Amino acid sequence: MSKFLYFQILVTATPALFCISLLHSPASSAAEVSYNKTQEIIASPGDLPLVDAAQSQSALAKPSKRIAQIETAANPASTPETIADAKPQKPEKAESISLTTNSEKTAVNSQQNDVTQTNITTEQSRTLPVALEPNSTKTKPAQTLELTADISAKPTTNKESEVAATSQPNNLQPTDTATQKTSESNLLSESIQTPEKPAPTNITQVQADSLEATDTSASPEMEQVTSVSQLSDVKPTDWAFGALQSLVERYGCIAGYPDGTYRPNRAMTRYEFAAGLNACLDKVAELITAGTSNLVKKEDLQKLQRLQEEFAAELAMLRGRIDVLEARTANLESNQFSTTTKLNATVWFNLTSAFPTGDITAERSRTAPGSPFAAPTRDANNRPTRVERGQPETTFSYYAFLTLNTSFTGKDSLVTQLVFGNGNSPANELVSAGFYNSWGSPFLDQTGAPTANAVGIREMSYTFPVGDKVQVAIGPRLNYYRYFDGNRFTFYLKGATSFNSNGSTLLNAVDRGSGAVVSWQVAKPLKLTAAYMAENTEFLNPAVFNTASNPRDGLFNSSNTMTAQLEYAPSNSFNLRLIYARSSLKPYNGFIGGAVGEPLPYGYADDGFGGRVRDSGADTFVVNFDWLLSRNFGLFGRYSYGQLEVNPVNRDRSGGDIKVQSFQVGIGFPDLGKKGALGVLSFVVPHDYISGRRFLLSGGGNGGTQYEVEGSYYYPITNNIAIVPAFYAIFNANNFDSNPTVFVGNLRTQFSF
């Protein structure tokens, strides 16, 4: 034997003998005492019962037994061997210190000791030839700071040896490694290979007082590190640092943040170090489970033994808290609402006032002047009857959505949205008949159902993909505006807040309807959406409206609409929408109009002499754009043109068309004053009649043109609470140029959860 080989054997054997001697030192007793103190902390009254606590205690108190069964391979110096065609079994995790029991690998989330539900997968373990117990818990990386056990291909520091090992917890494949022969080394023949998809083993970070989860959504992604020295907040002067460093570099069993720290500006605690140690225990256990135990370095097992003795109390604390989390997670799973359904809710409080600067002239019935629904009659001059309306009172109301979103495949969506409220904007006291919830009315200041405080179904639809580029939605109550006429600056949750500013005033008589919608992503900048809907709207009286579910009207009779929209979006900052709708409108009480009368914007139309009309066809064209010119400034606009056919019941009356247009321009200020905020200024002409004014029973006024100026500011106080002050000025109200200006103020508080 050469002197060089003799020297290497001496160097290798000395630390091993030194570590073996430590097994009989007072360190074991100290660890046992430390662990007993730790067990008292874990079993405090505020915690849930631990799983297999007794088994964990006994094993942790005597960690020296965990290494006793290792059988090392023959000395490669005298018996060269080839490592090939290995068939490792699926690696398992033990729940206690011994790897000879069955276990579960549980994915958990923890935020200040409150656990949220995650998916749980269980793997059965087999009896292992060595009693090395890693931590059995994986932590969801999106929520919890983690130490990831993984193998990375790294060259060994000893050129005369390499470790052969593979680990892939879910689906191990045989791994071939090259054979190396040497006659000058008594170390184990070793090499490390990385599987195609390394399966991480995640360890929950444990604090001294509580199990704390860090939301990494606001932090850099975790990346694999190959050296403890990269974790700058681990002190390199500690003996444990060097021991763990060699394990990390050989087995790649710790991950940290890209900046090289566990957490910026915070020292590494013993509990964090124990989590790192636990990760390396996991990795070595995986190698042993995979049937490659004879390829793990003997000195590494000795290092692990000493580290376990030193950090026995911290490891006990770590595993005890994991047991608590497992119990809490199981409790949440057994009592969860649904595995496929998410519940979201939004509630609005509205404080609203309307301030006319004088009495307002409105076209209403003189027998029911207080009703915004009762149609006027024509007087001896064939002029619709008029009334004067005064100052309304201030109101305080609420409106709420509860949305259940269910997915069965992860790509489909079943939407059930409930609505209820008691709002009635003071502006409704001033409008002409048929214009209820139109000008000066905040969109979210309404009841949402025919009866205040009653719960209604606002949406009921199912959406699913057909191929990669087509989405189909069907349902008895589809929300028209979920698919058409969107705009980043007029979306009701954050943008322009009045009915006249939220969308085109002429576009569609069917707000919610029964039918189908097909969306086709033609190419990256182009999207084509087409729909057929029959009227089935939640806020209308079902005894009179909702033709789609009424067997006397049905799905294919009036009222219904067919719509097509071509959307051009060459970038995230610009959107252009071209929309066409063809409608068939049913007259109610003999007149076309009201909430189901578009493109007639909310007023009533007769035959020009107070007579009734038949079902009428209508066409609407809309151009809508939003353009974000910079991060904090954008423009938007919308132009609409509509034509309504008037078909008198009296054949002696001549029919005709009502032609009307509307337009809107505005500016938006994203992130105004705070990230997520949005300020909007909007100028709207909601109904400018081009021809056919003689058919208007209400809405024509004296020939004037109403226009509005609106300002609103969405300000998020938190992620769940926002306040939205809005102010409107209505000029030439009800198309009377003699009417004074009306001012409307609204303060909205918005809660989302």
C-alpha cells in the first residue's frame, strides 16, 4: 500500500472515529433533556393533539440509533463495482423518526397559525434498511418560505470518488451511472445525477413562538442554491455551518431566495437551521428509499447524526408543529364548503343626493305623477303630458352580489350569481317616464330585483372551451355585458359609475338573457364574439317580462337580440371594439321602450297619436375604444347609432323609424394617488334624436339635447375595501332645454371578499 493511500485512509478514518466517540458523550443526554423541554411546549393547551408524538419523542431523544443499520458497500479499492440498471422504488416519508412506518406527505399552508385548505396526497412507504427520519411535510411554495430538498448535478470535491444516487419521489426511473475504478481510495464510490424533473421536498419554516408562513407572492421566487455559503445570513463560524455546507453541496438539499438569504436583514434562527437539516435528512432518506443506501457517504451519515443531536429540540418542535398543521388541515378538509366551488361576494353602501337648481319638467302621467313607469298620455295638441318635479330626499342604501364559481375541469366555469339590494336613486324622482335608473343614477344604487331586499338570480351560465381558441357559454341567464361593450375606464366596479356612462345607452334591450355566446380568438390581435339571447332579466317583473321562460313567448320570439363584436387589441394598452346588434322588441302596455326598448334609450314610443304598436325590429352599431397612453393617463370613447322600426297596430297609421345617436368621450387616470386607484372624467350625450321624434311618447322633451358630465374616483383603502366618490351634472334634463341643471352626488363604499 502506498504512503499516499495510507495517508488518505488515516484522514478519512479519523473524523469517523471522532464522531463515533461522540455517540457516548454527554451530548446525547443533553439533547434528550432539551427535547423533553420542547415536548412540553408543543403539548401546550392551545395546540391540537400531536400525531405519533410518543414515537417521535423516543426516536429524537436517541438519534444515534438512526444510523446504526447502515451497511456500506465493499471497499472500491479492492472490489470495483459498476452501478447500473438500478430500479429504485418510490421514496416515501415516515411520520416518526423511524422510516419503517407508513406516512403521509401533506401540503399545507399556514398564515399566523391559521391553516388554509390545500391538496393532500398520500404515499405508502416500505420498510427501509436505515432509520433516518426526514420531515414528512411539503409546503406550498406560493405561500410558505421553504427549504427544498433536491438533487443537483455537482462535481465532487474529491476527484477520486463520486456518489451515484437518484431521487424522484413520484415516479422513479432507473438510472445508469458510469463506473469509476480506483485502487487508491477507501471511500465509497459515489456519483450524483439529477432526474429530469427533480421532485422537491418542502419543509415549513418554524419560528420560536409560532409557525409563520410568508406570502411569497410579494417576494422573489425560490431558486435552488448549491452552497450554504450563498445563504449569507447563516454564520460560517459555527461548526454546524461547515457540516451542513458539505451536505448541501453534495446533495443539493436547500433552496433560498435569489438574493442569497432566507429573509433579508434577518439572522438565521436555530429553527430555520433545523429546517435546513431536515431537508438534508429528507434527501438522504430518499436515496436510501430508492435502494441506493450503500452509495451514501459514511461520513455524511455521521455528520447527520451529530447535527441531529445538536438540534434535537428544534427538530422536535418542527415536527410537532407539522403534526398540528396536519390535524388542522384534515379538519378543514372534512368541513370545507366545496372542492370545486369558490364563493366571492361584493357589497356596496350608497349615500346619494340629487340637487336640482329648480323644478324639473318631466313627461309623465298626470294621474300617477309620482311613478317613473306610468306612460304619459297625449293632450289635445297631441303633446305628451308633463309634470313638475321638485327636490328629492337623500338616500342611504345597499346592493350586493354573491357569486358561486364552480369548475369541474379547471378550464370550465359554472357561474351562479345572486343579487339583492334596496337602492332607489333620488335622481329617479326627476326623470321622464321610462327613464328609471338612467341619467344621474349610480349603476350600483339599485335593488337588482323586482322587490327590494329580495334575493334574485342575476346570472346562471356555463362556459367551456372548444379547442384552444373557442369558448362557448350557454345558460338561462347570461350576462350580456360580460361579453360585449367592455371598456377599462367604464367598468362599473372601478370606472365611470352612472348608468349612462357604464356602456352604450343604445346597444341592447336584453341585459340578461337565455341563449348562447361563442368567442373565437381568431388571431392574437383579433377576437370575434357572437351571441343570441332572449330576454330574461332579473330586475324585471317575471309576471310581465322574461319572455324566454314564458311558454306564451318562448326562446325565439320577441324580445331577443343577436349580437356580433369584433375586438382588435394589438397591445395591452389599446382596445377597439366594433359591435352590431339586431333586435326584435316586444311592446309592453302597447308601447316600445323602458328597460327593454334599446336602441330607444329608455323612453316610450307609440304610433305618434297615442296608439299601440306591434313587435318592432331594431339595429344598433357601436364603436368603443380605450387607450392607455401612459402608465397614469388614458383616453376612451364610444359612439352609438340606433334605428327602431315603428309598426302601428292601427293599419291607418303610417309607420316609420326613430333614429338616434349617442356619444361619450373621457379621460382616465390609473393609479391616481395610490396603486390600484382610478380617476375618470366622462362627457356623455345619452340620446340625440336624429329623426322620428314624433313617435316619442316620452323622452322627446321640447327638442333640447340632454348631456352630462361625470367625475368619479375609485380609491382602494385595502385589498378588500374601497371608497368611490362620484359627482354628476345633468344639463337640459329630459331633453328640455328650459330645465335647470341637476347635480347628483354619490359616495360609495365597496367591500369585496
